[in-house]
Amino acid sequence: MPSPSPAGPARRLALFALAVCVLAVAAAVMSFVRGSWLGIVWILLAGLSSNMGWYYLRRSRMAQAQAQQR
């Protein structure tokens, strides 16, 4: 049985972070539609999770490239 690639956990974390980003944007839109300023917090959370998603995606690609070089 082959061992899982080192890029697996990082890719999974990237997908989870991007899913949180999409949900945070939806929550921000709903907050602003309802007239609540709490949407600002959701926007900040969306920005943070977006950055985390890109970081883990990049980390996954680098680990995959490094594994192919071996």
C-alpha cells in the first residue's frame, strides 16, 4: 500500500480554508443585507481564511514538487 503524499494534508487544509472563505463572504452579504455592521467581522474572517487557503495550496504544491524531485 503506497504511503499518502506529503501534499495531502496541506491540500485538504487549503480546501477547508477556501470553503470557510466562501461561507464568510456569504455571511457578510447576509449581514449587510439585514443592515448589520457585523458583516465587517465576516469580511475580515474571509480575508484571513483566503490567505490561509493560498498559503496551504502553495505549501502543497511545493511539497509535491519536492517529492517528485526525489
